Amino acid sequence: MPNITATTQQHLDIEDIRDDLVVLKNGSVAGVLKTTAVNFDLLSEIEQDAIIAAFSMLINSITFPIQIVIRSKKLDISGYLEKVVQVENKIEDKLLKHQAEAYRRFVQETIQQNEVLDKKFYIIISTNKPISKEGSANPFEFFTRLFGMHTKRRSFNVDKSLRDAKMELEPKLGHVQKEFRRIGVKAEKLTTQELVELYFDIYNPSAVHGQRIQTDINDYQTAIVNPAIFEE
């Protein structure tokens, strides 16, 4: 039988992840910022007005498209509960032991009645490179696509695209980071390793909580699924 070289990665939009940037198969390049959050309801009225004014300045200062992504993921706190039980068992003082037991029951009842969600906030900034006919109609769709690399024949030079993208994206990313600091939000650019881990987590939502991928990024540029076909 002929050798089968096709993989599921051929159906994905990501061409490469390198130099802290994501390269799409249509030639677009994007940087991803991970931001903190502000609990607006806990602020005083004066602080809320200041935040609104600063955010208005941020929006008015941006002359390029950005995408804001909020990712909610159910949090597994079973490991935390195990640690609470271990601490509870070591406590000898009756009063402290009673308090620890009450706290454990409170946490258990809370997670039974409500889902504990871990929310992550991202800002995506893409290059203004024209999209090819074969590319996606939305330059930001890379964030919601499955993870893959080096699987489809490209019609552009990745190295050149990255060089051009750095000149275009670095000032934009720096500007957004500075403006977010005005409203008390810290925005950090994801590194290559963090981007790979992010897409791995998106592609494997049922992975064990807290599991980290291997540190060798090159391992994830090979075929993920090998054909289970054997010659007789």
C-alpha cells in the first residue's frame, strides 16, 4: 500500500509558532497578550469613573484591529481539597481542627452547587497582511482553530513574514500594554512555549488538570496522528 503522509494538521490554520508569534497559513502573523482583570464592582464610584475614562482613552488611541478573547475553563480543585484534608488531619488543637473541618465542608458544598471557573483574558493583535484566497476570511480565527504546524504547502516565506511582522506588531503590542497599565491591568506577551501550551490545552480540553506539555517544542511539529494501517 502507498505511504500515507496526510495528518489532521493539514486542516488547521496555524503554520508555525515561533519567536513568540503565531503564523497562519494565509501569511498573517499575530501576537497574543495575556491580561489580568479588574473587579469593577468592588471599586468605589470615583475609581469606577477613573477606570471608565482610562478605558475610553485606550479605545480611542487604538487605530488598528484587536480581538479580545475570554476563555472560561472548569477548574479542578480536587488537589486543593486533598491538601486541606492533609492539613486538617495534622491539626491537634480541637478548635482549629473544627475550623479546618468547617472550611473543608464549605468548599465541598460550594463546588457541588456551583462550577468553579478559571477565566483567562487575551488580547490578539494581527498583522495587516492581505489574506490569500485560500486563507481564512478572518485574520483572528487562528485562536479558535485546532493546533498544528508545518503540514500544508505554503506560498510564502515564514522567516520573511516574521521579520516584517515584528516591525509592525512590536509597536502595537507595546502601545496596548502601556494603555492597559493606565487602568491597572497587566498585559504580558505570551512566549513561544506559552503559546504552544495554550494551543495544546485548547486542543486537549480533557487533559489532566495541571499537566504541562514537554519542553521540547519540536516534538509538536510532527504528525500527531499516525495512520493505523499495516501491510499484509
